[in-house]
Amino acid sequence: MAFSVGVDVGGTFTDVFMLDDAGGQPLTAKVPSTPDDPSIAVINGIDKVCAEHGVDPSEIRAVMHGTTVATNAVLTGNGARVGLIVTEGYRQILHLARGFVPGALSGWINFVKGRPMAELKDTVEVSGRIGADGAEVRPLDEAQVRSAVEKLRAKDIQSVTICLMNSYVNSAHEEAVEAIVREMMPDVAISVSSRTLPEVQEYERAITSVANAFVKPVVSRYLANLKAGLEERTGSLSLSILRSDGGLAAAQTAGEYPVNLLMSGPAGGVAGAIWVARQSGFENIITFDMGGTSTDVCLVEGGEAQVRRETVVHDVVVRASSVDVRTVGAGGGSIAYVPELTKALRVGPESAGAVPGPAAYDKGGDNPTVTDANVVLGYLPSDARLGGDMKIRKDLAAKALEKVSEPLGMTPEEAAEGVIRIVNENMFGALRLVSVEQGYDPRNFSLMAFGGAGPLHANALGRLLGAWPVIVPRGPGVLCAAGDATTNLRDEAARSLIKLAEETTKDELAAAFAELEERARASLDADGVARERQEVRYQVDLRYAGQSADISVTMSPEDFHAEGLTPATDRFDDLHEQMFNFRLSKAKEIVNLRVIVLGPGAEAVELHLEEGDGDPSRAAVAATQIYSDGETHEGTIYDRSKLLAGDRIEGPAIVTEVDSTTLVLPGSHATVDSVGNLLIRDNS
């Protein structure tokens, strides 16, 4: 037997999803995260799922991992000390950056610019210059380069970025500087901009390459330690890391270009949601992933997640493809409080995290959190067990809620409902960002809720958004790990080509795409993926001539070879009108060309559930009471493991399972579909 394992590390829990290559339903486990060293929780989770299901760890052939190591390094500033080598006259490139006004009107007054990841004192200039046409304007002075590198060597530099003008069109000078750095500083990590991001726009190329260098030593060390720890238990295996764009990369490639991992964690949930939706017959969904610390949302149309050409982590914006996930600081651990000045209830973004966690966890926490509010309202029954073995205490939750109920002159239940309504509105705002503000009507989509806390809030969010049915998959708390295990290997190659579309020939573009295709296929070839199993997609970034807003348009190689760029330019007009509500008759300009290559996904088992008679009473566990809209309602608690396809559950109801709890509000009902999803709809 052979197994593949998906592992997702969250702020509170680490989830494991194991698939048997020979078939059978998935095996799952959930363990507390270990923030000081995430690899410990990864190994603990794999040990737990193997022990619970009698699997020999040596039978694991592959581990696919969504990691937040790179993200956390950027958020906390705990990356490497980076030395930056730039063209003479461009030492201030990171400080000049891009001009923008953050926040609402006059928001700039309170804006504090973050420190660059490569400081000015660690930035050196080298002579030599490449022109915009790729010709050498001024030769590189090797002696001067050595002198500049010597300045970096005298400092405690851990990683070096080389970013020279116009290297995207001619990388000769960068390669020459790289050779000297490797000779003089053999122990440092190196990021070369012409390989990290071979595209036009110097600042974007610089910040992306510096971010890559900033997290590279941290990520490389983590991956090396993780692989060693896994192999100690399992023997030889394949370790792949989820990229920000939802594809997998081999650990070696991921360690070389970790800037592509900054949204690795959230991308796993999107990948898992797409996998479940495909088997359930839903092509258009909005994903809603609520964990202990934050909530991530993303729009999926036609079975494909929306992907944007930039990744945003706090105040750092890099040019790297990522699924268009929007994040808000609203999770089960978000802390509620009443400021002394305003006396108005607030929730988050501060979180109780994994340690000490919500008060109801009985691990020392005493601040009221969203989880405590759910417990007080009866949405999260006190006899439920998080992760299968973490008991919930309602008395401690109620005591914690007194910190906000007393200043507000409310009962604990009234204050708890206020907490839930505020956090729901916060998440509703994020859902609008990926739908309404992108030109999509959310009523044309279904809402798929997952994460440990997502199913508790899904019914209410469905009402706010008008997105029906609300889908709660089986094992919603480990869906991110399922996405890690079931998504595709992926790589891409890009180059800039600033030219009017009407002035390019099909042969010119075909030659450029062919070169990029070979580069993109290389990593999948190295992973042993046969060429006939690789799927190729062409992508072109277009804009109206004279405009600055470009849009990425994807097309198949077959369409390109048959019709040239016509399908892409037509699609660009449609997308531009959808996003900005107008189209222009003026010429289109090519900005970048890109080739994306996908490998096959995991040979995952097809989900299915035995057909029932429609009566869920066999799964009823106990009667319960919940507080909703200022009233107490009588309801029923159900054991999800005993529900069968076709069952209909009338709200109010609580559906419990090992890794999550689903709330069906009064006035709503849930049906179980053929693959085991709960489909929640309003009765009206």
C-alpha cells in the first residue's frame, strides 16, 4: 500500500489529510499547531493519523504541505539580513517604491512606512548598464563589483539580491555579478532578479527579488529540517509545497523561489474547495475559510480560482501569482472588547491564537472571543470536542463574556450575539471584495464554508450575501489539507514584451511561447512528470494603449495556434467591461507573455455517501437550545457521521463532527447530497 498526505499548518490547528492510492475514503487528523517550530506539529499530525488508523509511516510516499513559514517571516520581520546590489544611481529604489495614499481620506496622516527588507546601509551600487533594448550601454567593471561585494562581506549579510537595470531583457551583467558573489560569499543565499521575475518594471522586480532573498534562508532551513524529520519516520518520500497560485512545487524549487509561497496556506483551502465542488457539480463558488486567527475568501468561476499577478502580505506587495484570496482578521480566536473611550463593542483583529486560546478551551485564556460567543449562544455545544479531544467549557466562556456584557449593560447572550453579528459583517465585507467589487453578482454563486469555525457562521453569511446553497463539505476543518493533497504540480515562465498586439506577428509570439514553454516544463520534467501528462496554458497581459491597468488573459495553445491573439483580445474587452464598466475601441498593448504548465492532480478517491431514507432521526444525539435574534429556540444536535445522502435537517440544528460544527439557523434547512456535503438553504 502507498499513501499520500496533505498537511496544512494554521494559526491554531495543524490538519492532516491522508489518501490511500488504492482507493478508500480519506483519513484525517487534527493537532494543535506549534508556532515556535511548525514542523513539530506536521510530524505530530502524521504520527497521529497513522496511529489512529493503523498505517505504517513507511507506506507514505508523498507529503504535500501548505506552509505559512514565508508569510510569518514577512509579517514578523524575522527574515534574513539582505544585501542588495543595484545599478549605479539606483541605490534608493526600495525607498522610492510606488506612490499611493493608504486608507480613506487623510489616511496618509497616520501612515507609517515600513522598513525595507534590504536597508540602505546594506545596498551597494555597481557600474555597468544594459539599455532597454538589451544592448550593453556601459560594460561591467569587475574590480568595482568586487569592491562593492567586499562591503557586503564585511557585514553580517545572510542573503544577497542582485537587481540590475533592464536585466529582464539581458541578464549578462547579473550573471557576471552572481559569479563574483558566489566566489566571495559562498555561504550566502542569492536571488537574481532576472530569474526570480524576468519582467519589466524595476521596482516590482526589485521588491519581489528582495522578498525572495529575505525569506529564502528561513524557508530553506525549515524545508530541510522537515524533510529530514519526515524521512526519519517514513524513509524516502517526495515533499511538495503548495504555491500561492494553488499549484504544487517540489521542495527544492520551493526553497529556491519562496516568494511564490507567501499565500501558500490560504491557497490550500481554495484548492480543496475546488476539488469538492467539482465532485458535487458546482462550478461557481465563493470559498469561505474561517479558522482560529483569520478568515480567507476567494471567488471560483467555472471551476477555476481567480488568480492575480501580485501577492500582498501586510504592507509588502510583490509580483508573484497568487489565488485572489482576501483576508480579514476575524477568526474563532478573535478577541471582543469594549474601548473605554467609545463604549462600543469591537471584535479583533487581536486573536487569542493557539496559546492560550479562547476561554472555553480551558487552557488559561480569559478574554472573550468569537468561539466563546458561539459557546454561550449554544451554537458550539459544550459536549463537542475540538480536534476530537479538546473539551469545551461553557461556564468559562460565559465568565469571559462578562467583560463585554457588563460595560454594555447586556446579558451575556445579548453581548455574544452582538459579537457574532460584528464578526459576520467583517467577513461579509471581505466576501464583497472578491465578488461585487470585481463585477460579480454573489447571487450567481454558492458559498462553500470550511475551516474549523466557517460552518458555524456559514448560514448567516449566506443570508447576508444571498449566495445559495451554502455548502459545508465533509471534514471542513481539514479541507485546506485536502487541497494540498489533491492539487496539481505547477510551474510557470514569463517574459516582458511591450508591443502593440496589431504590430506583432503570430510567428513572433509562437517562438516566444515555445521558449517559455520549455522553461516552464523543466521543473515538471525533473519531477518525473511525462510530457503527455502535462497541461499547457498560454497567458498574455494586455492593456489599452496609453493605459496602465493590465489584465491577464488565459488561452489554450490550440486556440492560439488556430486564431492567434484574437481570442485573448476579445476576452480582454469582456473582462475590462466587467471590471470597469466600459470598453475602448483603441489598440491593445501586450505587456507580458506567460506559459503555465500543470501536472496531474493526485489520483484521489471519488467521494460518495450511502443513500438514506430522508429521515435524519438516526443521527439525532440530543435536544438543545440556541439563542438567535433575541430569542431562545429549541433545536436538535446531530452526529454528522450518521447522516446519509438525502437526509433533510430542519433548523434550528447543530451538526457535529470531529473537526468542525455546523449551525443551521431557525428558518433554514440542510440537505445531504450524494458526496456528503450539507447544502443549507433558507425555507423562504
